[in-house]
Amino acid sequence: MISADKLLAFLKLQQLVLDTEDSKTLFPLLMPQVLATLNSVGWSYEFVAAVFIDNEDKPQQSFCVDVHWDQNSLSSCPAIVDLNKLFAAESLWKKELVLGKAILSPDINELIAPSYPGIALTKSLLVSPIHFSKKLVGAMIMASTRPTTEINQEEFESVELIAALISLAFKIYDTQNSLTQVTQEIYKMNVQLHQLDKLKDDFVSVASHELRTPMTAIRSYTWMALHRSDVPLSEKLKKYLDRTLLSTERLINLVNDMLNVSRIEAGTIEIRPAPFDMVQLVDEVIAEVGLKASERMIHLNVLKTQLPEVFADQDKVHQVLLNLIGNALKFVPADGEITVSFISDGKVLETLVKDTGVGISKDDLPRLFQKFGRLDNSYVAAATSGGTGLGLFISRSLVELMKGRIWVSSEGVGKGTTFTFSLPVASKEVLAQAEKYTTKVTGEVKHLEPVAI
């Protein structure tokens, strides 16, 4: 049974292990304290060593401290102990350690180098195994100035207690080292991912520009062939040219949306908020899409009311409104309606775009704002839509950049859809924190490509 004074001394060693924050300094701090503690309680030792082995049972790391040397530094264990003999497969030492048994031996010459300065004073060796996850990972070696007959059961139990403490220290040391390595690997991977992401953005940007130039030319010449041809066109040829023009416009829209997504994700879009009248902006957007709505015989309504100004980037809100109203135009049948209305509680202003179109099933609602979030049924699978599946993702990204929210609701297929987005009202409190709502770009600022209706 370990006495109270010795147990208290060992508890202080345990506290040292638990309080050490930097694993690199753990053993340099611990080992001198172990030797000093043993000698302070009346058990004289020449040196104490902690040796750890790798998966092939070869010495990997060792920490040794000796009374003849500076207690603040660790010596080299191989200069004192024959570690290869200690852990050799045929070694009796190794076999006992694997079984979890501590070894007390008077045969010091078997392990200690003859050149060791304290060999004349050393009378016995006490070797205790260090286990980690039920596996032998090392040993604690202690050279006593007393013969084996003077080392009693209390001391033996104390040594095993210290070996368990060193095992704990090794777990902390190993865990922190592993975490450091993992952190370094993650950092390297992040750097590589950032590089790949930049390459992706550069590729999208270059490829999009290279695509858009010839596609714009194709669209222009196709339109000229349809509307300014100097020869009569057969109905079949007109049909082919119409399809070519439509497909070209869809591809240009896709290129523009891809550029916008790339710029948003790359963080090159600035948000410069200012107070403005949302109703006036909606009127401007309705005027832009009015001709398209008339062609499709769709009624546009704005439920105007007295509202506070919002605090947002007007150009970005314009883009969001064009996306939402343009989306509605694609899915509302002839004689259908699109109604824009507003709700405000004085803190935020909600803008609702409600249509009488094809609606969305409740299972599909969560997918709408995902990138390329086209659905297999009701909403964006309509043959006439021509959507890219990016417009709503762009809208959500822009609204969130402006510290707002966007969501969708629908009673189901055939029952219409309502898209709602909220933005902060230009109150005194919000204006006083204008920087919070501003997004600045450190590098080159990019602008959004226009939304096609």
C-alpha cells in the first residue's frame, strides 16, 4: 500500500501532466520531476528513462534524465541503455514486458553501457512496461543505487503507478502530435483546394467568355436570317431557325448564370447598400418584363402600399426580382397572373412574388435553391421554361449577402407558387451599422451578368 505522502507526490506529477498544454514540452518537464520526486521520498535512483517503440518494436523515441547531468535537460538513452537488447524479440525482458509485468533485476551490465558514469553506483534495474490500447508501446527504466532486496512492495507499486502516469503522458503526447499532423495535412489540403477552386473559377470565366462570344454572333446572325432575310424562307426553315435562336439564347443564359455563380462563390461581388423605395424598383422591373408578359397574355399586378425604405444593394435586388418574376413568367399559363405584394413589421420588408402557375410539390420545395436545382416534375421541368437551374441559387446567394432571407411556398402541383424574400428596413439602427451590411472585395470587383427574361 502506497503511503499518503508518496501518493501526494505522485498526484503532483499527474497534475503536471494534465496542466501541460504543449505536448512538445511534456516529457522534458515530466522526466526530471519523476527522478526528483523518487529521490525526495527516499528512493535513490541514478537515472529514469521512458522509451517508446514503433510498430516493428524498434526504439522510436526516448527521454532519459540522470542525476549526474543537468536536471533541466534530457540525455540520450542509447548512450546509457542498450535499447535494442531490451526490445529484441528473443529477449526475456521483452517477453515479460509484453505480459504486462514489471521486472526487478540485479543484472545491470546486461542493459547499461559500461561507459555510463553512474554504473558503479547502480545496484539494480527496475523496468516497467508502458501500454497504450492494450499494446506494449514502451518501457520505463530506472537505475537504483540499492540492491533488489531493499526495493519493497510499496516502491514496486509506486513504480507501476508512475509507469501508468507516463502512459497517460504518452497518450496526450501522441494525440496532440497526431492532431498537429492532421491539422497540417488539412491545411495543405485546404491550400490545394483553394488553388483548385481558383483554377476552376478561372476555367469557368475563360470558358464562359470564349463560349459567349461565338454564341452571341450565332444569335445575331440567326435573328438576322429570320427577320432580315433577303430571300423568302420556307416554314420548315423558319422552324429550324427559331429553334436555333432559342437554343442559342438558352446557352448564353447558362453562360451568364455560370459566370454569376463563379463570381459570387469567388467573393468578387461587392454589396454596397443604400436606402431605396422597393415599390418603385418593382415598378421598373414590371416595365422591363411587361412586353414579355403581354406576349404570353399574363397579367402583372403590384399591390402598392405605404412602405419604409429598405437598406440593400439596389442593383442586386433588381437582379433578384428579375429572376423571380422571370421564373414566374415561364410557368404561368396564358391568362394567368403574377402578383407582387409587400409586408413590413418596421424591421424587415418582405416582398412576395405570387403566381397562378404550375406549382411545386412539397417534397420538391427544399431542392429549389440548390445549384442546378431543376426538378423532375412540376416546376422547372416545363418544356417551355428554358431555365438553367441557377437563377434561384443566385437569388438566394445575393439575398443572404444583403443579410436577408428567401423562401418559397406552394399548396402543391397546379396551385401556384409564392416566392418571398426579406431585407432589412433602412431604420436608424441599421443605418448606424451600415458597415455590417456592406461587403467589400479586396481584389478585382466583378459585376453580375444581366438576367434574361
